[in-house]
Amino acid sequence: MTHPPQLRQRLTAAVTAGGTLALTLALLAGMPYVLWRATGLPWPEHVSSVSEFGRRLTQPVSDPLMIDLLAVVGWVCWAAFATTVVRETCWYTTHLPQLLRDRHAHDEHVAALSVKGSLAALCIGTLVVALIGLWRPQTVSAQQPSSPGEVRTHIAATAPLVPALGQPPTPPAAAATAPARAMTAGLTPERPGPPGKAEEVEHIEYTVTEGDTLWDIAHTHMGDALTWPRIYALNKDRVQSDGARLTDPDRIRPGWHLIIPIAQSATPPPTPAPAPVPDATPSPPSAPPAQPTPDQGTGTGHEAGGEHTPAGQPDRHEETAARKTDTEPGPAAIGLGEASLIGITAAAGLLAARRYWYWHQHRLREPNHEAEVPALSPLVDKAAQAAHAATRPPRPPDPDALVTHRTPAQKPRSTGTVTIGVRDNAEVLLDELARPGGCAWTGPGSEGAARALLVGILTAAERQRPGPPLVTAIVPENVAEGLLPSLPAQFTALTQSADTAEAIRAAEQHLIAHARTRYEQDTDPAATGPTITDSTPETGPGTLLLLTVPDAAHTGQLQALATRSRPGTLIVLTLGAPLPGAASWHIADDGTTHANAHDQHPSPLRLFHLTPEAGRDLAEVLLTSHGQRPRLRILPTPSRRPDDEHSDDEHPEAPAAPMADEPPTRPYALEASRPTQTKPVRLHVLGPITLYARGHQDPVGTNLRSEVHELLALLAAHPAGLLASDIADKLHLDPGSDQNALKNLRRAVRRALRAATGITAQEFIVLQGELHKLHPELVETDLADFSRNLNRAFSVTDGEEAENDALSAVRDALAHYRGPFAQGGDYLWADAIREHLAMKATDAALRLARKAEHADAAPRERDAVLTLLEHLSILHPDHERLAQHTIRLYQAAGRHDAARHTYTRLKRHLTDLGLEPEPATQALVAPRTHSR
């Protein structure tokens, strides 16, 4: 039986098919007929060769010739249309099975075509779809059971459901089962009610039976058969129990479940209310009746291609990430490799040690063009990146932001704080171990947790430099050898005792020092305010951690000492066998703790833990930050000792004279003029990041966001290009929106530089697959000129002319070195590049300084080298090698006041770091006594 909606749709399909077929035949056959009758063939008569055809074209333009030309254009257009029709006919023929399953394939195909190709596709596609609509396969009448994941109420009858008092009546055949419903507020009904009356839409679920149509269902349950498109829109593409989907309004199968909207007026009609059903509690609005599959959209399908985001407009991922940043705290722990975990507070200590690490690397190395500063440990670099992002000030919400950064970690704890693990996404303080009777760690993860605890104490001391640490540790040598074997016996906050007995004595002395401090504070008549019952970290000895493995000979002493354990004073921690009365924690490989029955934790505690390899890497960085080497490594050569360095000073002794602390006068000023620009855009990254266009003196793009400047500096440092994943990692972009963020950054660069240069046909950032790089023909950088001049300086041979060329090349290179790389930019990834370029610049100047010291250099050449040294000393005032050579050259020139000023400036900057100049440097300016 053909039902009203099927009949109407088939009639519509027949009319559409007939009209489309007539239009297609008219275009294919009618157009050639019209052209033939109107103009005939456009090929001119009496033309037998190409040369004669060319002569005809050179004749004056006449009306017959214009008609022939128009006829040619008409025939070409018809040929192009006919070709497109043939091509589209082939496409629709090959994709006929797909069109039978999914009618949207036609719309998607037409949308993907160009304007000139869409006409033929529209004609052929409409004809095919209309013919498919005329031929309908009979639906199979089979009742399929619901999937186990879907909990629905089946309705066996098709009696009308008349909503009354907010509760639809239960069908007679299913009186014991209430229909599932979802109350959804705010939906506008298709037919609005009277003005001023709000309406609520109630969704009920209906099970299709044999013979049902959307027309009948809408007439029965919605009161109007013409509202069947609303049912179709709600259930379109919804996965049914048999795995099929509703893609055709004329094809619904028995057993399918349809969601039916029923508008419920604020004043329902007076119909008798059904018996109350206790189980018919409306579900919350956020619970949809069916969950879509991953390849299924939740809407009508119009947003499937909406991947492009307008300029300055964040996409959904960015909005989600922004809300996530505002509402959810970041992580409190950082994973280092597969089996290592440290806290963000310890990572902040590693971040503080990086500056000292770089400084000591330069201090310990001799200038050599081939030697390079060793790379920082990747573990330390990863931890420092997380700590750097956490310590930066929070970014205010910006709706015009180009990028979305990752959610940073939580803020580190205060300086001097030591944390041991994470609980409820928050760091747990060291005081958790201050239990009366002590604490014992057992299990396979106890050694890794103890190693991480010692590293946490050492990193906390790094954040307090140059002040003394607030938390210290004492460990027997045999225990420390298994945890951190590369550390010396005494290193900042860690002391290694000869045995357990010596460690116990040190802990007892620590308790005595605490008692003495309290006594002095209590008896001080000048003290005001309440009595201090315990020594504060600022005034007392601080907290001492005693970490050891108990043995039978010292168990009693350790037990007595553990009874004095309390926060801020003493913590006794044992590995392996627990002390009597101590809290015992069993630690798994991943740091998870399982306390005994006497220890009650509100939630699980996961301790920080480090593998031996990770502990060694972190310890080496901490050692280098203090100018020390790992204990197991080969010691430096004797040439590095201060006495030997001082022996290089072969200048004749001069009588001691009063040296005034006044700035020296520079013999020559280093040329700071900008070199001639040869490309449309010049990018300066040595110093503040600046853009110049077309050789103008005024910079451009000064209003660009810091993220754009950061991207340009990153690409300038990698002229060969960087992958998108590497850029996203260095810029700390949110993984969910990194592609959109990079697109916005490229768009910002393009918009600024096109406006400045007028170049609109080329991109300034070349995108080759996932590789990003600056266009080599449009953008030049001062970094490239700096590197090229340095290579030229040290590629020449020996000789007086070669030395002059080297000096000239170094001066040209340092003319580009106006400051550290990306000066003023707080980019952690730039630190390694900044230090590498500083090393290259200082090495070049120091090599020339050595030649000027050990050779009879002319005064003008020596003054030129001093100019280079002074220029770099202003940019790097804590570089001790620069200061040493500058002092020697000033003394050789008889300018002792300038030498004294150089030493004073160096000492002032080293004092800020908590350091002192080397003995060799001090000896350069020390008064010398003469033997009688």
C-alpha cells in the first residue's frame, strides 16, 4: 500500500527526474542545433591551409568574422559542457552503490566541485537521485533486538499518545512499562503558541511497527501529519538496533526507535491524568537518548567541513582549552622517561640551576673554535620547560589570541620547600615524613623514591642560592653510593657520613643546635612578642633528614633519635627493615604507597621516584652548576688550575699605583650601522626581535604579538626549517589546537609583511608538507650574516694579511651581535641557542685577544681588540674569561684604571650570583711586592 508521504515524494521525484532529463537533453542536443541553424560551422570556407587561415585573421574585423568568432566560443562552451557531462555520468555510475546507501554523497560531491563543473554535476546528480527515489526496495519486516548498551522501553502498540499534565499515557499493550523520555527545555516548537506563553518540548521514544510511516506517526503523536520533517530531523543518521540509519524519510523499518518531540503548553488541555508512575523520573538534559558513533555527527551534518577558522578567531579546541585552563589546575608532577617522576617544585630548582650550569660551562672551557658546549640533559630541559611555564604570570583571557598554550603545571611551592609526592593532584610536603618514631620505606620502589627525595633537597637548595639551604640531609656513605654515586662527600645540602654512627652523632648535634637556638631566643631580653617554641628556618638550623639503612648495632640509637622526629627539626627515614614503632610504607615501582594499619591516608600518595640513570643526569647538572665534576670522571687537566692560568701572565711587573674606579674611555666605537639590505625583509634576532622592510630605517610589525615574534626567531635559528610538531613543542602549544594556532601565526606574518612590502604573490613562511621555514629569497637575518662572517674569520691561513682579514671579519660579525639572541623574550627554548651564539662571539674575540697578548701587536690593533672585548663585556658582564683578557690588555697598554674598573664590574656581577672571581683573576689586580 502506498501511503500519502510516499505517494507525494514519488510524484515529486518523477517530476524532478522528468524536468532534469529535459534540461540535460536540451543543453546537450538543443544547443548544437541552435548553433548549427544560426551560424553553421565556424570554420571559414575556401581555407585550405594554416597559412591561409592566419592571413584571414590578419584581415580587418568585419561583422561576419565577429559572428564566426562568437560561434567558435559557443561551440567550445558546448564541448566543455559535454565533456563534463560525460565525466559526471561516469562518476555517478561508479558511485551508484554509495548513492543508494547515502543520499548525501550527491550533495557532498557537488559542494566539492568548482563553479564551472557543478552545473553538469547538478543536472546528472539530480536526475540520478530522482530516479533512485522512483525505485524503492521493499523493507524487510524483522524485529531486531536492542543492543546491550542501549536501555530503552519498547512500545508494542501504535495507539496515539495524547500528552496530558506533562505525562503521556501508557499504551494498553505496555501498561506495565513507562516510555522513556527526556525533558529538554528551550526548544522552540514548529508552530509557536500564543504570545507570552512559554512552551516546553517533551521527547518521547516510539518503536516502529509494521506499516508505520512518518506521516502517520506525526499525525498520531504530534497532532499534525505535516510535522513529520521534525521527526526525521531528530532521528536522522541515528544508529538503530540493527546497525542501520534513517537516511530516507520513506524507509523506516519495524523495530527502530524514534524520538518524537511533543510540544507541551503551559496550560495543557483538561484531559484526565493517568495513574502516576514512580519510575518515570525525567533524566537530566545532558543525557542524550543515544550516543553517536565516532564516525557519526550529532547534528544535521552541515558542520562536517567546518575546519577553517577565521583570522583571530579561536576554534572549539581553543575555547575548550581556555575553559580548561581557567577551571582545572595543571599537573603537579612531571614525568621524566618511563620510570621517573619529580615534582614541579623540584623542577623549579633545576630551572634555577640552569643559569649557573651555563655560566660554569663557559668558565671551565678554553676558547676553541672546534669545541662546543655540551648539551643540557634532556631530562633537565624537559623539567625546566614545565617549571618555566608554571612560573610565568598567568595569561588573562584574550578572545583575539592567535594561539592556545598548553595548560601549565601548578605553581611551585615556596623557596626552600621540599616535596615528596603527589596526592589529589597536589604536592605533599616533606613534613609528611616527620612521624614520631620515624618512617620506613620498603618495597621495590623505595630506592627510586629515596633518590628523588635527595634530588628534591638539592634542588631546593638551588633556589636559595646564595643563601644557605633550609633543608639538609645526612646519609651514610654506603647508602649514598647506591643512590647518587657521583656526588662528593659534602655537596650543598647533602652530607655523606663515614658510617651510621657518624650520621647519628650529626643528627644529635643538630638537635642540640636547635635547643641552643630556642634557649637563646627565649632568654634574649631584647626579644619581644610571644615566645618562640621552635626555630624558624630563617633563624635556626632548619630541617635535617637522616636517611639510612638500620642495622642491629645502631637500632636502639636510631629508635631513640626517631622519637624526637618532628616537622621543621628532624626527620628519620630508614630503608628496608622498619624501626620498632615506625610508620611503614610499602612503595611500588611507580611510587604508589601502601601504608600499614596504623597509618591513615585520606587518599593514595604517589611518591616521586627516579631511575639511577635519571638521578645521574640530574646530579651532573647540579654539580656543574657549582663548577664541580662528577666524582667518577677524570679530573680536569692541570692547565685549568689557577696557578697555571696565572703563569700565562708574562707581562713585566709594574709598580703598584692607585687605581681609580672610573669607566674607561673606549679607543674606538664598534660600528653599529645596519648593513645594506638585499632582500625585501630583514629580521634581526641578535638583540630585540625586529623586522625591517625594503631597506627602511624604521622597523615594521611592532604591533605583532609576542607569539609571532617567537615563531620568527625560532625559524631564524633553524634556517633549514622545523617540523610543525617541533614548533608546537617549543612554543608550548596546546595539542588540540596546534594546527590552527600555526595557521593563525602564519596568517599574522603574511598580513604584516605583505602590507609592509607589497608582495602578495608569495609566502614569507614557506610550508613544505609539515616543514616550516623562512623564504630564503624574501627574508634575510642578521644571524645568518653573523655566522657567515665568523666562518670567514677563521677560514683564512696564517700571515699578517690573514690576521688583518680575521680581525676585520670578527668586527663585521660582532657588528651584528647587538645583544643576546631574542633579547627581552622569555623563551626557554632560546636559552641553549643564546648560550651557543654567545660562546661563538666570545670565542672569536678571545682568540684575537690571545694573539694580541702574545705577539707584538700594534697599538691600533690592540685598541681594536679591546673595543671588541668591551662590547662583549657589556653584553656579558659575568664572563670571566673576557674580563681576564681585557685586564691584561689594559695593563699592557698602561691603563690600570680601566683594568681596575673591568675587575670591579666583574666582581659585582659575580656577587649577584653568589660567586667570587677565580684566584687567577684576583691576582691580576692584586698589588705586587718587590724584593729588595
